[in-house]
Amino acid sequence: MHILDDSYYRMYAGDNRLPIPPIIPRKRIFIYDKKFFVPDWQDIIEKISDRNPSSIKPIHPIICKTVTDYFLVRAQPKLAKDTEILLEFNIPLDETPALMKKYKNKFLADIRESSNVYITLGGTFGTGGQYLKDFIYKLNLLYVFWSNHIPLKIKYITP
């Protein structure tokens, strides 16, 4: 049974950082935190990686608010490549050509059709107008990626 050999970890309980549990080398470790980007997340991932797990697998999607966050996550060698990543970029559409000029090749090298990288639709908004505005923005952003042959997917978040 593989599941009994794996390790399970929660980085924070409230404001308190929790100690890293024992990890059997070459076994998976699952991270339970919904909020992945805690102030010292890179240090935590590095210390987990030093214990030689086969992979680090968050059970909740990682929500990247910036392009820098996305590439920092993808640069972690032990973080499972099938980790679900939600791109919540808040980039004005008139700045997307500059974004693609700067990062297109990096996105093409990293995002494949089999990747679990998504742009979200839906979510929690106060009014129908906000849903509509977000829907139009996200479809335009999705088009920018698809027109550059970057195969992002859509994930619907229920209200």
C-alpha cells in the first residue's frame, strides 16, 4: 500500500508554522494547505526536498496571482508536475502583448496539453455584472494564450 508509506504535511496552522514530519526517502509527501504562498514557502519546500521525497504534491490547486509566482512554483524540481495550478493574473488586456513578448517561450516550454494549468471562470462575485465583466476578461485572456499556441485550460469555479 503506497498510501501508508507517503507523508502528509500542513505548513501552517493559523499563524504558526508546523514542523516537517518524518519522510521516507523516495516516497511522496502531500501538502494540505489551501494557501500555498505563505511567506516562507520556498524555504519549506527546500527543507522538504532535502529529505529526498519522490515528489511533493499539494492536494489543493496552487493559485498564482503573478507570473513570477507561477515560474517560481514551476522551478521547484520536487513539486509534482501534475500539480493543478490556477492562474489568477490580473493583467490589463492592453499589457498582454508585452507579457507574451517577454514570457511566450517560457510558457510554451512549460505548458503542454497534458499540463494542469487553468484560467478560472466563475467564482464568487457580488453581482451578475461582475460575473459578466470577469467572464469577458478571462475569455479575452484565454484567447491571448491560445493565439500564441499556449494550451491553457478552463476550470469552472462554482459560486
